[in-house]
Amino acid sequence: MRYDQLDSISNRHSRLLELVREGAYSTPALSELLSVSEQTIYRDIDYLKKNGHAIKAVRVSRGWAYQLQKSEEEAA
């Protein structure tokens, strides 16, 4: 994989984390905001979770969405 591809993926992961930290977003919404497929969102969420980020699926009025769980320090 070329450096520019890795940089693009890293930037997308950073933006994805920023979005789910700010609120709850569905897979289709994240897909649209990041201009990637829904399958890419699933893979990115899985990768981020495996690397220690506490991303959870939460029930919202119109289905399910992803949200970054706050640590105990942030919640206080």
C-alpha cells in the first residue's frame, strides 16, 4: 500500500473517531459523511474497536448508531 493510501485511511479513521465522539451516527450517515461504502464503515469500526476505542452501537429513535463511550474521567 502506498503512503498516500495509508495517510488517507489514517485521516478517515481520525475523522470517524471525531464524529462518533461528538454524537451517535448510523452506518449510512457515516458512509455519506466520509464518502465511503457502508462496508468500509463496518471495517473501520471493527479496526478501531480492536485497537482499543470503546465504540458502541446504541439504540436511537430510527434504529442503531455508533457512539464513542466516554471514559469515567470524561463522564465526571
